[in-house]
Amino acid sequence: MIGHPDLASGATVLRGETLYVSVAEAIYRESRGEDVDIHLTPTEEDGKALSDLRSRARHRWESDRLPDGWTRPLPPAPVQQQPSPKDVPGGISDIPEELRALAERIRAKEGSLEDQAERR
């Protein structure tokens, strides 16, 4: 088994009796007691063994129809209508008339205080 830097985690390539895995996978398997060789610098033999993998990856890359760096746009997010306070249980329509009248007086008082502050 050979840990190779050109392979992503989870990718494996079997060539003859040699299994190529990612470096991370090789380190994991070595910690489990398996016989592993890690090639941080690829050898000529590695290049020959993985040439098919590289050519398939290159073909996929070149046949991609999207420009470099682009992705397909996400579908538009559904628009959620916010319920008005009158439609919500416990909203304005459920408030007793006395409290609504009090709220209106407070709003009117706040408005007159703002007007006085602007005049100064």
C-alpha cells in the first residue's frame, strides 16, 4: 500500500498488487498496523500507475461547460409572507379596547414630544 499526495481522502487506485491511497488514509492504516509506504515525492513508477487517473481527471476538467470559478446558481429562496399583527393570535385584534386606546395616547404623546424637540 502506498500513500500518495495526488490522491484525495477516500480515493483509491489499485494497480497490480499495489493499492494507492491518500497520505491521510495511509497514515491511518499504518496506525492500525498495516504495512504502508508513503511517497511524499512521487516516483516514476507512481506516475505511470496514476497516469490513467490523471487523464480522466483532466478530461472531466476540460469537458466542464462552466467557466473556471463559476458554479450553477442556487434556486431562488422561497419568499415567506410575514403575518400582520392583526392576523397573529395574541396580536392587536386580541388586545382589549382600553389598552388600544392607551397605546394610541402614548404614541400621540411621543409624537408631540418629538415635534417639540425638533422646534428647539
